[in-house]
Amino acid sequence: MTERPTEALHPLSAGLHLAPAIDVLSRALTAQEAALAAVRPILPALESAAELAVAALRGGGKLAYAGAGSSGLMALADCLELLGTFGIPTARTPMLFAGGAEALLQMTGGVEDDPALALADLASAGLGAGDAVICISASGSTPYTLVVAEHAARAGATVIGIANVPRSALLQMADVPVLLDTGAEIVAGSTRLGAATAQKVALNLISVLVGVRLGHVHDGNMVNVIADNAKLRDRAARIVARIAGVETSAARMALDITDGAVKPAVLVARGATPKDASENLARAGGHLAEAMKI
């Protein structure tokens, strides 16, 4: 059997068990930095992945995430943030995680080998034509993730495959293959390390571009934020004040009028009626910058 790069011994791992603590940390950090460097060469693939995701969401479809183990955790972290950061409803962003919530408390390997579990999760997510799914597997051969990818594609969904092993099965079946060639881990086979770091960064980049393309980011502001706690309500007020060029008190009044929605609140703070704000945003496809020109 050909050894996977992620299972090989890292050059910096020799004598790791005998090294001083600071040296262990330094070597591990160097390995993480090298894994992170693997992201920059595949920016074009991440752009393609984000555009597929945008097309699905803009067309009324879903953007799902799928994975098992450490890769699944990276997917879950990105998936859960889409609501709070960009206001994308959770019904539009299902998460298929091998073993479900129970596996988050005690991760076991067996669930990632269960095709029936993958099929059940896929059926629950209801993916089909017009949807997209981001499938993540460090090895590119995790049975759960491959079954999701295969059957989602059969149902008409587009598949984005993220893996850390070249020529792996997931990359070969994906509409957009994303290879994060992170190589060996400082602890051989522990893909929660370099592979997962690169995966999380890649997912961060995809979701940021998705948010920008959907009009949920204006300059560096999250203008589609769901302000459901005190911190985020304060943030929403600061965003409205900053963009509209008004005092925070006026921003809060505008947010009260728009039931906490930031984009229309910016327009209201600039003098628009709530009705005009809503109509202008609709005409601008949800992009605040365009709506402010109308």
C-alpha cells in the first residue's frame, strides 16, 4: 500500500520525544506554518469553490458541509458561523457530520466508515439540483464523506472537494477539487494539526468571499449580521453609524425601525423611508453600496 503523505514522518519529528519543550513547540509551529503556506497556491480553486457556493445560495438553494472527525470539525466551525456573521439561515446551510451531535462529545472512528449513516444524513439534508456541498477529508478517502459526495452529485448537487492527499478519490469526483498539499504531520497521521489548519483557513477564505459576493460585507463590516445579543447589537449600531455617518444614537433609532436589520437601517439613517430602503435593497440585489446610490 502506498503511504499517504499525511502518514509519513515529518523531517522535524526525528528525536521529538527527546527534545526540550521549547524545541518541540518550535518544530510544531514550523510545521503549522508550512501547512498554512499550502493555501496560497490554490487561491484560484478557492475562488471557484466560492463562486459555486454563491450560485447555490443566490439561486435559493443550499450550501451544505460534510465531513468526519477533525475535518468534520473544521467544516462544522465554518458552517455554524455563516448565520451569525453573514445572516445566512441555518436551513440553507445544513451540516452533515459523521455521528451527529453525539460524536462531538466523544469522537469515535467507526461512524466515518458507515455508508448508511451518510445516506441518512444526506436524505435529511435534502440536497438536490441547485444546491452545493463542501466535502472535506484529509485523506480524501473517508467513506462517509465519499458517499455524501457521490450521492449528492447523483441528486444534482455540485460538489466541492477539499483534501490533503493528491489524486485522492474525493478530489477526483469533485466538481471543484481543492488540494491542500500539506504533506507529513509533526505527529504522523494526526491530521488535526497541519491538514486541519490549512482546511480551516481555506474554509475561512471561501466563506469570506461568499459573504462579499452576496453583499453581506461592506468594506470590512458584516452588514447582514444577526444581532441577537448585547455585543452584536452594539456592533450593529457601530456599523450603521460608521457607514451612514451618523451618531450612534441615530443608528440605534434606525435599527429599531428596521427590527435590527443593518442594511436597511443604514439607508434609513441616511434619510430613506423603511419602504424605500427595502425596495432599493431589492433592486440592488442586497448590495448596500448599490442601494446607497439609488
